[in-house]
Amino acid sequence: MRQRRLLRLYPSRWRQRYEEEVGALVEDEPLSLGAVLDLVRGAFDAHVHPELGAPSLVGSTGSGQIPLAPPSQRSPAADLLRVVLVLIALIAIGLGLLYAYRAQSPAVPSVSFQQLLSEIQDGRVRAVTIDGSRVTFVLTDGRTQQTTAPSGDIVVRAVSDRNQADPAHQIELRFSQTSPDFSVAPSIFLSVLPLLLVVALIFTAAWAVDRSRGPQRYELLARLGDLKDRGLITEEEFQKEKRRLLR
Amino acid sequence: MTNHKLSSEAVLILVSLADEPKHGYAMQHDIERISGRRLGPGSLYGAIARLEAAGLIEALSDKGARRPYRLTAAGSRTLSSELESMRRLAAAGMRRLAER
């Protein structure tokens, strides 16, 4: 089921505890945008609140074999590396966003078609590139502008009229062929790219926050408390572990 | 941990569990029936996880996909006081509307 895959967005602790239940629920849900957003939001929430995935020990009557994860052995260097990697990822995402924004709003200013015709007639155009109905032109002062032409033929005629009238200053005429199929897919991709990057940024941030909260100290503490309540470890051992965890 | 503000989802879940233990699927349907509001799996389990962490509800057994939850004593008290304050709020609102 496709919906079930969305549960992979959740942190592993949360999944250990709830995945089976939520998975069963999710499979009964019609796959709607609302349901997807609901799960994505839930996953984000679970990342920001890592304490929610902790196994509940109230009323649990299991085999008594609650695995006590060994305290994680992370060196400061590894932590630093993670922070650097997160920073690099953030910078890459920022640059990606900037690029996507630039691609969305090209720097070439648009003018009216009439203006293009009068610029051609006044001899202020150096080169014209026709791509379907889109016409990009370079002015003699070096500026590039673009417009939408009702038909490329009108532009061709205007350019050749001008070239005949002033053969000394020829306007360069070019035709660019981009097939529509080729340009639609990238433009769709580019239009959703900012959204994808924002989602990626949110998850990266959530992951970073999750990491910075330390190696599940309170969850371990809760498990220790449970072991003590079951009489598997003594009060003294519990206090010792607690001091070590909270140090 | 019982003094925190309950979300509307949390209140719905507590009300749903007020008569008998239910698993997630049953809660979802019960909540839709009593309130007309359908909680998505993400919202439902987000609220369940919070209530469980706060000790207001508890999972009954390791029944896997159909694990039932029930109110704890603290959950009953919290729901009771929440409903009482809702009642007062509703009464005040109705009184003011009637006085207009």
C-alpha cells in the first residue's frame, strides 16, 4: 500500500511503537491529499516531539524483556561532523531555493509586442531570437528583453524591412526550437522544486532538532524506572544509572 | 502532567474512551459518529501518543494492529473537569444569547 510508505517519514522510535496500529488504520483510508498531509504533519510533529515515541510502560504486561539500549557512544567529533553536514545541507537547500526562484522569475524583463516593433523600426535592436511565440531580443545598448508575439512572421517581416532600410546595421535573426514536450516537464519540476525544498528543509530541521535532544535520555530513564518497578534492578542501580544518564 | 491544556482531538479521544476501551480504528469511527469530525491517522495517533505520554490513557495489551486503549484514573479526572468547564462555558454562552 502506498499510504503505508508515508509512515517511513516518522522517526524509528515512533514507528516501533505505533506503526502497526497506524498502518492498519492508514490502509482503510482513501488516499486523499488531506490524508497525506495529515500523515506528513504527524511525522513532522513526531520528529519535533521525540518523547512521544517512547514506549508506554503503564499497564504493560509483556514478557518483561524490555531491551535497554546501550548508551550511545558518540564522540564529540562525530557530533561536530553531523552539525557540519546539517549546515552544508541547509546551505545547499538555500542555494537550491535561490536557483529555483531565479528560474521561476527570469531576469529578462518583458515588454509589449508594440515596443519590440518600434525598437526594431528605430534601429535600436541588435539581435532577435524567435522561439515559437516568445521573442527575445538584444538592444544595441546590450540590454536583453522579451515579449510575446502574435506570430513570428510579423517579427521576421519587421526585421527584414529594417535590414533593407538600413543594410549597414543588420539585425541578427535567430530561431530557437525547443519542443514543447521538452520544456513542460522541467518547468513543472521547477515550479514544485521550491515546495520540495521547503519540505526537505523542514525535515532536515526536525531531524537536527531531534538529534540535538540527545540520545533518548528520558526514554532510557523511563525504561530504567520500569525495570526498577519490576524488581529487575535495585533502587541503588537505578539511581546510579540515572545519575549517569542525566550527567 | 495532568494540568496541561487538552487539544480538541484529545478531548474527542477521551470522550470516545469514556465508556469502554477501544482501538484506533474504533475510536476513529466512534469520534466521527459522535462529533461528525473524522480524524486522520496522523492526527489521531499524534493525540493518542500525547495522551499516552501524559498518562491519561494507556494501552491494554500488545495486540498489534488492534491494540485497545483505555482511560486511566487521571484521564477520567481530566476529562471530567474538562467537560465541566465546557458545560459552564456553554451555559454562559447560552445565557448571554438568551439575554439579548
